[in-house]
Amino acid sequence: MNKQVYEKNMETLAKKFPAWAAILSTKRKQRGFDVIVEESVMGDTILKVNQNGKIRYLNGKYAPSAVCECWLEKQGKMEEYTPVVIIGISNGAHIRRIMEAVPKTSNILIYEPSLELFRREMEEVDLSFLFQMDIPVGIIVEGFNEVEIEVYFHRMISYDNMTSLKCYESGNYAELFPKEVKNFVKMLHQFVYTQGVNWNTFTRYTSIKAKNVFHNLHYLYDGYSVEQLKGILPEDVPVIVVSAGPSLNKNLMDLKKAVGKACIIATDTAMKPLLNAGIVPHLFVIVDGLKPGLLFQHKDISKVPMVTMTEVSIDSMKAHRGKKFFYYSGSPFEHQLLKDLGAKEQANRTLPNLETGGSVATTAYTLGRYMGAKTIILIGQDLALTGNRTHADGTFQDKMDEIKIDKNDSFYMEVEAVGGGTVTSRGDLKVYLDWFEKYIKKWTDITTIDATEGGALIHGSKLMTLKGAIRKYCKREFNVKWHIDHTKKIFIGENRQLALEYFKNSEDNFRKVAKKAREGLTQYEKLEKAAKKRNLSEKELAKLLKKVKKVNYFIEYDYMAETVVDSLSGVEAVLRPSIYQIQEDRRQELLDIAEQGKVLLYSVAVAAEEIADIAHDTIVPFAKQQEEEKNQ
């Protein structure tokens, strides 16, 4: 051990991560290999590992620095905020060089797949720079803090910068630690994929989001908050989440034995099969802004309270005439209305933000936990194309067709199946499968029973037949319906007028946003003209930028403007990655700012007028009608 190097490393580590230093200095050594320090022919300090008599050099034998230079050359120019993932610390020279080469705004995440190797590196190589640099650096060491991997992913990688993500893998790490490196890379790939799926799902609905919200907002007036359902279930009363996977037909009729002894929460697509079987669930959940109305064409659909948000499809809300419980949709208009209601009542009246996971089934699972259940039983949760079908019979059609699966299409994949072997899944279903496994592991207070009897294996859940699960967990009689029936509406008494005032004034307020956006558009056009002048006046520029800043402040902080921008994520998806491409030429940078500002404000002006028209046809006449009836 190089005592001088080790003491220097530990001293700098203790300043930045004192807990790390304390643990590292006291944790007992458990080496499964020998690390040998040498000097390369180029004069670099290099490390090699002797593992079971096999010698492997970390990051190269002769010129490790040349390997890194070659990698940097292949990457080309790195944009601002580029995230860089480095697998393997080794002698640290490649990390130091990458830090010098990337922009100061870059996020760097370092993964070391072995605690023992990290300890030896700290003993032999000067790594003090890792704990002193001003560039954001995250360090994950397997066996030490690997539970923070996803935390660091979320901190350092976003939809905005993931397209510029760079990954450097130090030599021989995958051979020395195949399991650890493979798992880390898999988690990284899955995170990036999920970010893309989530963003694509988000932008998919943006064109219809405002339309749905303003067609559905009036349901809030007589609606209920999901907050009213919080903790209403005793711990010994389980929730059964009924999804519409192909396996639902296997054990649907067994569910009747749980009636009165469990809270049954259905997904929207499972409603028709359940009602046709004579089973009336306590609640059903919907999250989809494009859900077809045919799913709700059943005479008993309105008997079951709906758990929903204002963003969901208009047809589904119209078809359901029963009790509606709302959770947060993300609409700034809705949020401000309820915030003001809370201020008036001196209480928090904003709607709860359920952990949705992107699907109706994951939302139903979260709802079950929110209601107080400690045991959640899943049925029809295939998360796979069991029997080459997407849904159970009786959902979209009486007999679901088999679909053709192209095994060469990367959208399809094989996953572990219940009962052994594999079953074909799909990219979106795999995301939901990963969500269940993540939250089953995270929410240790919940026992999750998978009684689907088919489909993908959900790691962390307990496999049981539905009959067995009901026999074991559904023992107590409990009237869930009574508690749901005795909840209170969001708006009561004189506070109902507050909602009507918001609705009635919405059109005029959106017209004001449109006017403000057009004024801002004019300022950006002036900025563009100024930037093109041969002699750019600093005084003129400062004056224009001040006006632009004022408009931008309004667009960012006015809740009506926020509501409009919230409907423009499709435009934002185009603009957001480009804002990190900083131009070296100041004139070009001003032109880029002007161009992006023009695109955004033109979109805001057009969208604000469109939403004002929607408000004119929906919540404005609703408010006037309510006031007329009140005055009669």
C-alpha cells in the first residue's frame, strides 16, 4: 500500500463524504483477488488483477491514456449538460482526462463494480481529484451504495440530455465482474428507455390534454377527492386489483368468494367482464386520455364509482354518470383552483398525486396502498401476451383475436413466466413489470400476491391461486361501499361559487394570455432584427432583453399561461434538447434565442386562443347555467 497516497485520498474523501471515509476505514477486507501495481511503458501507473491465476490489466497494459484519447476522438464535440457514465475507476487517468475534456456543465457518474477493488485503488492511486472537482460527480461502488443507482440516474440523466449520453467502459471490467457490469448496464438502458417511453406517452396526449381537461373540469364541481379514500381500509382487509390481461378468464368467477371481504378495484378494461359476470367492484380506475368509449357501454357502469382525473377521455367521463373520485392531473388551472379553495377553508385541498407508474393497473395498485391495505392481490395482471392475446375475452370484443408476433421486432421480448419458462412480452408491458418489481421492493409494508395464474413472473410477489389467496387473506367482513358512500364532495356550501367564478372567467383569462404572447412575439422579432445588425447596440440589446425577460416571467409564473404551456409539450419536446447546444458566437446565440422564443410564443398565442374557444363551449356555459339555476 502507498501510505502517502492512501492518506491523501482518505483526507479528501472525508471532507466531501465523511460517512464513506468512516465506513471504508473500518470495513473488514474480503479480497477475492490480488491487485498488482505496475508502471506502463509510457510511464503510466497501471493496475492488474490476479483472479484465480488469471492476469487481467485494467484499462490497458501499454498505453491506457491512449485508449481514452481514442474514445474521446470518437465522441466528437460534447454538448453542454452531456451526461457521462464511466464504468471502472482503475488508475483514474481516464476519468481525469474525461473531466478535462467535457463541458463544466456535464454530469459524470462513475460505477465501480467492486468494493474491494475500490479500496485497493484508494490505497495505490491518487484519486483525490474525484472529491475536489467542480464538475458534478456521482460515485457508485458495488457493495457500498449500489442502492443509490437509480437515485443518481434521476439526478443526472433526463429526457433533455439523454440523447447525448456517453458511456466509457474501462478495459477488462466486464470480464472481471460480468454479473455486476451487465446488471448496471441493463439498469442504465432500462432507465433511458423508460424516460423515452414516459416522455412519448406524455407528448402523445398533449394535443388532446387541454381539450379533455376543459371538457371534464365541470365534473369537479360535483366530484370527490381521492383524499377522502385515504386509509379507509383496516389493515386486515385486502385489496384485489383486477386487470384485463388474457389470464383473467381463468379465475374470474372465483372472485365472487371475496365479495364483502375485500376491496375490489378494477381497471377500466376489466369492467365489462366483471359486470357481465355479476361482480360489481367497489371502484374502477381510468388514466388514459384516449380510452375508447365502447369500454363503458354497459348498463351498470355508473353503479361503480370512478377513480379518475380531468385529463382522461371525454367519452369515458360522459358515459359514466356515477360518483367520480379525482386525483391530480397535473393541470395548473385545476391546481390553482383547489389551492385557492384550500386557502379559503384554511386546509390543504389540492388533489393527491398518485404514483401512477404509467398504467391503469399500477395506479390501481397505488390506490390500494393509499386506502390502507397491507395485502394487495393481483389478478389478470399478465404483463405479457399470454396466448398471443393482449386482453381478456369480453373487454374490447367478446372473443379477443390472436395477434401476430414478430420475434425479430425489438419491441417484443421474452420474460420469465409464472410456472417456469418464458412468455412473450412487449416494451410497454416490460416497463410496467419493472415498475411493479421496483415498488414491491420499495414498499416493504405491502404483501403483494400474484394470483394471475399466468403471464410474466413478478419478482417480489407471492404466487398463489386466487382461491388460495381468498381463503388465506379474505377473512373479515367489511362494508367498503358504506365508507365510499359517506365521503364528502370537494366543493360544498358557499365555496361552490369559487369554482363557478374560475370557470366563468376562464375564457377572458386565456384571451389575455394570447395577447401577452403576441406582445412577446413582437419583442423576439425585434431581438432577431437587432442581432442581425452589423453594429449591435448594447443599450438597445439590454432594453430588448429586459422586455423579453418580463414576458418570459409572465409565461412561466402565471397559472393560466402555465396551463397553455402545459398543453404544448409536443413543441417543448423539439425545443428542450436544443437549449443545451450553446453557440460560441454571441450573435448566433441571440438569433437562436430569438428563433426558439418566436416558436414557443407563437404556439402559446395559438393554443391560448384554442383553449379559450374550448372554455367558451364548456365550463363557461356550465358556470352560467349553474348560477341561473341557483337564482331561480
